[in-house]
Amino acid sequence: MTVSLEQLSRCHFAVDLGAARTRVYVKGAGLVVDQPSVAAVNTRTGALIAVGDFAEQMTGRTPQYIRVVRPVSGGTVVDIEMAQRMLRHLIGDRMRRALRRKPRLRAAACTPHEADPLARRATIETLVGLGARRVELVDTLIAAAVGCGLPVERPEATMVMVCGAAATQVAVLSLGSIVTAERIPVGGEAVDRAIVQHLRHAHELMLPSQSVRPLQIALSDNGLTPQGPASTEIHGRDVATGLARSVRVDTAAMRDAIHTPLLAVLDGIGKVLRDCPPDLVADLVDRGIMMVGGTALLPGLDKMLQEAIGIPVHIAERPDICAVQGLGEMLEGRIAPLVLAPLAA
């Protein structure tokens, strides 16, 4: 780890700014915020109207003077001022006042693997705007591995795959550090786009923005596997007439449509395994891959990956909150580091 566990144990709160959801863990209080990374703004006055769940419900349903924005994209803050305003409202005045009373308020945050300096700086400035005097950055891969209970500090291979909305990150860890890792620019949003394009081209149907989630559209039960439902009914708007229309879609064709973006994930896993030392790969044959992140809940994805790579694939108990839970474990001091003391001559 680039940041020591001792430094993290001094932090008072931790933030996981994701493209889909924002989560805040407060030391001693646990997970206090788990809301969509969305804000609604009145463009006439600049006032913030809503954040989180309510703002997400407003997507595609607002008049012209209300704009729904996402200040975080791909795990990177793209609008620092809006991200600060969103976080202030999500945390709430009471919790914010309690945090500000802390002497030399410290914060921790997740950053994507190999995030560029500008992205890291944007995350730091966002939390400094909330009153943090010091911000510690932790790689999302390490935080997620700790959060799902993997023994990252041991001299043995652990492989974690963070399935996010904008990207998928895969890594092999040992002795508390990343041995090999790959960031693939394919996530849940790419799967959503593949479904939207398939329905538009094959059925001339446009979907409401709130109905794009593949979990609710076509991939229920066994999802990506052939044992899933044969067909499903989808409601949307006709491209030509603009009228409401329902069509029954063959889910086998839907699985083919999303297969292309998922192939990129398979290529990324293969590259990580090829770059990994043989001894660590041998450990993974029995231990397998741990999937975390919201997209890990896509039904049948774990089975598809397991058949393709021949290594067991497991899904964490709460894959969507593993990263912030890992930060919380470090803040609370529950992770004991493996001490490697130099040998006496």
C-alpha cells in the first residue's frame, strides 16, 4: 500500500466517489451515505434542488430550467464544486458539524487504479472543500479486496475484479500490494448501451432512461446463461411514431448483444494472468477470482467468466459496498499489517 495503515487509522471519515453511487463511511458511525452520484440544479438561479435518489428519479423528467448532472465520471471527479455541494447535502448538516469539530480533520478516499495526477488532485480538492485538512488516497482495488475479506497482507495470491459503472478493474494482490493490474474501460454503462442499441436497431424501440438497467429488462434469473428466460416484454417509445409500444424480445439475442463488451473484460483478465508470476497463478486455481462492484450482480456473469477462463469466480456478500467497507476497516484499525522486519546479521 502507498498509504500506511497507521495513517489511515487516523482518518475520521472515508468517501467512495463512484460514477454510479457515492458512499461515505464515518469512523465510529459506519456507513452513513449510500446514494446515487446525481444532483439536480436550477439553471436560472444556480440553486441545488435535489441530490441522490430523488435527483436520479428526476432524470429525463425535468423542465428545461432544471438540469440533472453527474459530477463523477469513471470514478473521477469532473466537477469539483458540484461534487462538494452534493456531498454536503448527502452527509447532512448534523454529521458535517460533528466532523468539523474534529481537530485536524482527516479523510480517506478511493481512487481508480493508476489514476492520473489531475484525477487524484480533483478528489483531494473535493474533500478539502468539506473541511478535511489532510486526504489519504487508497487504490480502489486494495480497498475492495480488504472490504470483501481477502487476505491481502499474506504472501499468497488474491485476485479481485471491481466491476464498476464506467470501467472494470482487475488485479492480483500479494503482501498488501498490487502485483499486476489492468483497467478495462468497459462497465455496466457499456452493457446498458449495448442493450439500448440492440433494441433501437432490431425493434425500433427507445427505452426510458430509468429502464435501461439490464437486471430489470431482460436478464433475470440465470441471466447470461442459456437457462435464463426465453423472452421478456419491454415497454418503450416507437422510434418512428413516438407512441408508446410494447415488444416481446428474445433474450438470447439480448445476450448476444451484450457479449461484445464483456469480451473486453475477458481479454483484460487474460492479460493480468499472463503478466502474473506462475507461483501466484497456481494459487488462483484453487482460490479463484472475487467479484465486487455493482455490475457484479449482473445475473450469470460469474458463470460466464468461470466457463471462459477455467478459474472459480465468486461474488462478494455485498459487492456494491466492498470498497467503502474496506476503507472503513482500515479507519477502525481492524486490519493488522504483516510486519517484515529485517533479519539481524
